[in-house]
Amino acid sequence: MASTLVLSPENEALLTYQARVGRELIHAPGPDFMDRCFVPGSRTPQVLRSLGAIYNHGRLSGTGYLSILPVDQGIEHTAGASFGPNPMYFDPENILRLAVEGGCNAVATTFGTFGTVARKYAHKIPFLVKINHNELMTFPNKYDQILFGSVRQAWDMGATAVGATVYFGSSESNRQIQEISAAFEEAHALGMATVLWCYIRNNSFKTNDKDFHVAADLTGQANHLGVTMGADIIKQKLPENNGGFPALKFGKTFPAMYDQLSTDHPIDLTRYQVLNCYAGRIGLINSGGESRGATDREEALRTAIINKRAGGQGLISGRKAFQRPFAEGVELLNAIQDVYLDSRITLA
């Protein structure tokens, strides 16, 4: 389709890059993605219907791409810190309004938010209930994802999907892996889809000069584990570096991971994440990151272009949208979606 999307010179430069790993190895998003990648597998007709409800909603309906609004920061980062920039979002109905008017495929938020407005919005947009959180009220802070409710509770609210976070690499990860694997099994039994935030968390993964929490090799392996746990969609931070395993001197590596399957270019780093989502059979959505103010739009477009050209399926972007005036939030979500609707922006 023709597009009026205007890109900065830096983002325009991303459109011509050719990836190290060829696109022929990737199960690319597209209108037939569910038929190609989900139907041959073990998902039941009820789960397929839930996935279809997500993939066929909003401005990206039927494209194979996803735009999801996530707002769980009221728990994760405190409500005051999250909604202080725009206090209208203390009222949870405005979160749902933003997702609907922003043309999103789904809205991901908490039991508390959905519990106050579920009956009014369950038929208007697919619900993705985040079932665990890092509460950050314990002092000193500890970093652990704990369940805030049950899968059945999410189902009763009308949820199309449940979401959860695992902190891979943390001392609590074994419990989280078992806990969320069981939750995803129950969600699938009830006919819901599943989304996993595959985050890395260990203080030893951050050195004086580099943060390997966003390394392609570590995050890629977290993605691979997440698919194995039964996730239908993987959420991951955009990679910023590589070589975490050799630098930290743990894990198993092979030279091709770094010199044949990737480079230091962000599209290659992200393609390695896609490869670890079983070559894209399970969709990768990257997070939009924190709001920085004036640069948010270009940063969001950059992330979307990298994700799309790498073979990812979309963005799950929250703070850049809800920490600004409502109309501007809608415009930013639409701008992200326009990347996935723009025929100039192709698989690298």
C-alpha cells in the first residue's frame, strides 16, 4: 500500500540493510501466518479462535502483525511514577479507551484494570491479562515475579489471552518456569492464547561497560525457552549487544552464533531473536521501552522497523503512548502500526 509515513534519515537507512541470515530461513508474518504456523501444531480449535481474535482485530487485522498496548507499570513501577505524567490513566477505563481508539490488536493489563471495566469492554477488544508481576514494595527491593491471580479468574473476566513474565537467569527462575508452564497449560485447556515476557534478570549479567540483559545470545535463548514453555507469542526487549555467554563465561556457545548468524547491526541481532522463536513459527514482539519525551516517536518507529525487517511480528508499546496526552498517544500507536502497513518496509 502507498504510505505517507515520514521517516528520519537514520530510520530510512534501515530500509536497505540486508540481513546476515537470509529471509528464506524465517517463517515470515503474513495474512496466512496462522494457517502456516499454528494449524499444523497442537493448538486446539478454541486456542486458534482466541489467536484469531487477536490477529484479526484493530488496524493491523489480517496482516499477521500485532500492535498491543501494555499497561502493567502501575504495579511494576508504582502507579504514581507510571501515571504521574498523565493522571487520567489512574482511571483504568482510559487504558481500554486508548487501546480501542488506538487501533490495537489487544490490550495487556492487570487483574485490577480488567476487574473494573471488563463487562464494558470485553466485546470491544481482546483482553490479555498479565497474571504475574514484580511488586517492588518489599524493602530492600527484590526482583521476583509472583502470581496476582489465577488463569480461571482471567477466563471469567473474558480474557482472550493470559500473559506472564519469567526472569530467566534469576535464582527464582526455576520456580517461575514451572509455575508459568502450568499456567499456560491451563490457559490452553480453557481455550486462551498465551504471551510470555522472556526477560533476563541477574545482577552478574551487567558489567562495568556492558549490559548483557539485552544481549542477542542471552535474550535469544530466553525466547527459545519461552516457546518450549508453550508461549504463542514471545515478548522481548530489543537487543543492543551480543556475546553475553563468552563475556560472562557461562552457557554453551558456537562460533557461528556470532560470526555467521549475527553481526552488531540491530536487524541482525533481532533476527537472531526471531531464529530462536523456532525460526519465527512463534511470533516475536519487541517492547517499546520507556518514554523519553520528544524522541519517543522516532525511537518507536526505529524499533518497529528493526522488528519488522528482522522478521518479528510487531510492537508492544505502552509508556510512550500513555505517558502523553490521549490524542498524541493514539497518534503514536497509529504511527507504529503504519510501519507494519507500509509496503516499502520489507523483510531484510
